[in-house]
Amino acid sequence: MTLEHTASPAEAGEAPIHHLKPAVDPATLTWRTPRRDAFWQQIPAWRDVDHATFGDFLWQEKHAITSSKRLVDSVRELVSDDFIADVEAGFAQAPMAVRISPYLMSLIDWSAPHTDPIRRQFLPLASDLEPDHPMLTLDSLHEQADAPVPGLTHRYQDKALFLALDTCPVYCRFCTRSYAVGLDTEQVEKVQIKASKSRWDRAFQYLRERPEVEDVVISGGDAYRIKADQLLEIGETLLAIPHIRRFRVATKGLAILPMRIKAGDPWTEAVTTLSDKARKLGKDMAIHTHFGHANEITGFSEDMMRLFQERGVLVRNQAVLQRGVNDTDQAMLEMTRKLGFINVHPYYVYVCDMVRGVENLRTTVATALSLEKRLRGSTAGFNTPTFVVDAMGGGGKRDAHSYEHYDRETGISVYTAPSVKEGQLFFYYDPLSALSPDIQAAWQDAGKREEMLQAAIAAARANLR
Ligand SMILES: *Cc1c(COP(=O)(O)O)cnc(C)c1O
Ligand code: SF4
């Protein structure tokens, strides 16, 4: 039989194939076609910017928006005066420094900025702000308490978190490390974890002295801010420690400045070199990035992942669950499928940490449970993220489902972490706005607060017996 003529089932005398389900309409497979239009030309200042210029990483860095004035100037023609006043007041109250790439700015739908998922993540509006939960503390994850050397957190037996520096290519409102990352703001004075050779050397020395450590996360701040030669040096130093079997480079850069990843770019080449060296040594290296919404994934992201895929560089994603951003079935499904389609593995979705000024972005543990239920089964298991709560007080990441007790009325969930801190209880608190008015009032009363906490502790202990 030749390939020119394929017999129809009727000619071949075979029965036609019975489709058990109707075929899916290709028009609904929206995640397969990331946008490649000149979306930045909606911003007046960039109306004449061509694809090559906009796709240039240095141009992006040079035009990063770092003040409310520059932000307002660039969108003044597109938004109402009320919105401008709201942004200006939001910036004045934000505990984070502000930095946003032209790429992200252009992906915001400026005809609906109040509800836009990218705007919500990066640009604070005064009208969005909700009072912080009474149980909130700065450095809620105890990263400093678990740090034997400044900027090195050793919480889990076999893995360590190395904060190489304290700057980022963007500043996220929900950042857990707002205790350290970014410039001081009107609201918060930061802990210093500057890029410093002597501090790094102390961290490496500590790691050499701890044979149980097999896994190092290089983070910050953000590894996009580590110079290529320094990243190589850090990576090679870690690879030379025999007991270190794997490391990850954590950066949000891939999500917010994908145009940097090109052949010949020093950072891209450094990552590739480290990935190759690790592989030759029988070790494992990956990049962990942080997409928060499907709208952040464009043709630029697809091109970036083509290059990484060709070079064998593995990329995983850690998203933060945020209200009004990715807390619906549709938003979470779309992001998950879009990531999978470009070969980024969705690894974690974090229930938003309790940090200052982001109460309006937090959701409940119940939301995480419900999203997980909908997601699982929709795509490959390895492309299905685990929903985790990073327990306050240093319990580490817990599967959101693994609580010992969860009271949806008071919003208190209680976790244990036997491999991390045996015998301790760890708590997460749903945002007050998700609770009934009575319970919200109870949280403001010290006596009732204590009662609710004691009841949760008793229920968790009873469950543990
Ligand atoms: C998240 C984290 C790690 C890495 O944990 P994984 O679950 O392996 O991703 C390591 N150390 C600290 C302190 C962390 O917060
Ligand atoms: S990039 Fe990461 S470390 Fe930097 S502000 Fe955002 S979440 Fe925090």
C-alpha cells in the first residue's frame, strides 16, 4: 500500500470510528495561541515602538516604571482622573517599592484597570486596601529566625534557601520577603541582605559543613538581578560541593521580562552553562519562575521557552493564589494549561502569605481546595500544581488539604509539619472579608480572638490523638 491513497473506511470495509464524545471546538483551546499583536501600542508613549525595540531587554529595563508619577504620565490619556488619584494614594500607602516593566504595563487592559488581573498584582489602589488581619506579623515565615547565616535559611533537613541579593526586576505587592526586598518605603524599613561576596562565602562555607543539604534554592530578591558571571560563580561553587545534588534558580524575570532570554544574552548563557555542567555531573538544575495569570504568557514567553527547551533547561512555575487575579476555576485552568503548553511545569500554587497591605489579594484555604478539585484531571498530573500553605512561624510548605483542623467560620486552619518542626502547630487565617460580620467583629476583640484560637488548637489536638 502506498501513502498516496488512503482508503476510506467504507472502501476498506472497516467500520467508521465511533467518537464517544463530540470533538472539542478548536476555538475553545485559547491557551494554544498566546498573543503576538503589538499590544504595547495601546500606551500612548509606545505607539510607535516596533516589535524589535519592545522585544529588547535593555529597552525594557530603561523604561521600567518606578514611580507613581511615571506610571500616571504614561496612562493619563487612557484612564479617569479618579483612577489616577486612587493610584497615587495607593502608592503612598504601599509597603513595597514600585517597579514594573513596560511589558507588564502593556499587558494591563487600561480600559478596565480596576479589575485587570495584572494591575491588581502590581499596582496598589488606595480603594482596594483592606485592613490587615490582626494575626499578621512581618516576616511571617520566620525566614530570619531560621537563618544560621544572614540570607541563608535552613529550615528543611536536605534543602536550603539562599537569598543572594535583595533587589528584583519587579516588586510584587504580595511579596513574602517584603521584610527585606526593595528599597525602604514610607511604611517599612527593610532588613539588609545585599549582594556581598563575604556574605555569600559564609553561606557557602555553612553549606559545605552540612552534609545533609542536597538541594539549594538561589533566590533573593530575584536571580534575574544576579550578574551573569556571579550567577556562574554561585552555581559552580554549589556544583563543586559533593553532597549538593540539585539547585534551582528562582526568578520572576521569566514572567515579566521574557525578552531577555535569547542566545548571546550573558544571563541566558550562564544558565545554560550551569544546566549543562549540572547534567554532566549527574546533578539537577532548574529555573523556578512565577507566572500569576494567563495574560502574562505571550508570544515572547513562548519564544523564550522554545530556546530553553532546545537547550534542555527545565522551568517550573510557582504561582500565588490571589483574589480577583487567579481565584476562579476559569482563570486557574487557563493559566495552568497555557503554562503546560509552552512547557513550563506548574509546580506550586501558594495560598497567599500573610504580609502587610495585601489583605484584598488573599483568599481562603477553602478556595484553594475547590480550585484543586477542579484542576486535577484537566491535564497531565505533572502539569497540575500542588496547592500549598507556607505555614507562618516556619513550618514550611504544607499541602493545603493536610490541615489537622479547618474552621471555615472563623477562617482558622491548623497544620502540623512533622518533618520540619515536630510537635508544633501552625496556623493560617482566611481574610476577614471572607467571614461573617459577627466573626469579623470577634477578631477585633482580644478575648474572643483568644477563644477562637484555643478552640482551634483543641480541635487540632483532638484530631491528632
Ligand atoms: C520553599 C522553600 C524551599 C524549597 O521547598 P520545595 O518544597 O522543595 O520547593 C527550601 N527552603 C525554604 C526556606 C523554602 O521556603
Ligand atoms: S520578584 Fe519575588 S522576591 Fe521580588 S518582590 Fe516579587 S515575589 Fe518578592
